Amino acid sequence: MRVLIVEDERRIADALGRMMKDNKYSCDVVYDGLDGYLYAESDIYDVIVLDIMLPKMSGIEIVKKLRANKIKTPVLLLTARDSVQDKVTGLDSGADDYLTKPFTKEELLARIRALARRQGEVIIDELTFSDITLNLSNYTLVCGDKSVHLGFKEFEILKLLMANPKIVVQKEDIITKVWGYDSEAEDNNVEVYISFIRKKLAFVGSKVGIGTVRKIGYHLEESS
């Protein structure tokens, strides 16, 4: 799952970003409403966690513009305000849920999971393709009785390929979803990690390979 955090209090924003990554979610963090809108309109996120009181553009304005532009990403609004009218305004703007500060880590994560499920994302523990299984809770690649731990980017790339086994995943999509929206990563960064993953597939003795479509991207393939 990929989450966007938009929060102008940097200490809180960075803590939320660490919380997402500790729970195995990819995450981008931005600190003002304008950047928040620019990131959100890319439509690459599964859930957006959005403070209402933001510089440059309020959370309410962001949600209204997203919905006007047919972007349906679930939005969880964060605010220090707890009046009924504030909640009604937030939800009527197009937000999907509302959480009042202060809140617990457990409640925030539970609400994010609930919003992801509304979008049709099934929370699962593993992905399987041919003779390999990717454990989503501990970053382990398994084939038969052999296993190997994957680094974060190796894991994210292989998860993306295994979640889309019948299509070519473009390099641009890999960079955006693994490195982040404003990353300076380039094609050669992806190529390096694809090489790492191929070596680990060979290490566990899998018949699965990663095929390359020149200048476009990668796909999983199975040797006979």
C-alpha cells in the first residue's frame, strides 16, 4: 500500500511517515497544501492522510479539487477541531473519514486499513507466482525449502511485479511507486535492483525469471 501524508507540523508529519514505513507501507510526506495537492493528483496512492489546516491550500480545498478532477483516492482528514459542524464540512467536501488529534497509532493504522479495503485492496500476507512466495510481513522470498531476505527496494519491486504478473511493469511506474513521486532515481537505479532480485531468485533455485522489454520495463516469466 502507498500512503501520502500531508501535514505542516514537520515533527508530526515525519513521525507519521516513519510509522507507515515501520508497518511496511510505502509513504511520501509533504508539508503544505499546494505540494499535497500536486502529489495527490498523480493518483498513485491508496490512501491520503490529510491535515485540514495547511498553508497555501487547506485540506478541504484539496479534497474538493481532487473530487472535481475525478480522483477517488480515499482521504482521511486529520484536525484538532472536534465540533460536529467541522466533521460534517470535512465529509461533505468529499473526504472518507475524519480523525481528531490527538489520536493513537493503532486507531490511525486501523482507519487506513479500512479505507484501503473500501477501495478493494485485500490485506494479505503473501503473494505467489509459479514456485515462489513473497512473504509481505517479513520481506522473505521463499522457493521450496529455501528462503532469502530482501532489502526494502528489492521487496517493493518484486511485490509490484508479482501483483501484476501478466503485464509489463514500466520503469517509470517502478520509480514512482518505489522511490517516490519526486525522486531523482533513473532507469539505471531500477536495473541495479532488478539484478539483485535476479540473483536472489537464482539463490533460492526458482524457475522464475524477470524478463526485460527494452526501454519499457519488466515482467515475470517462468522457464520450462
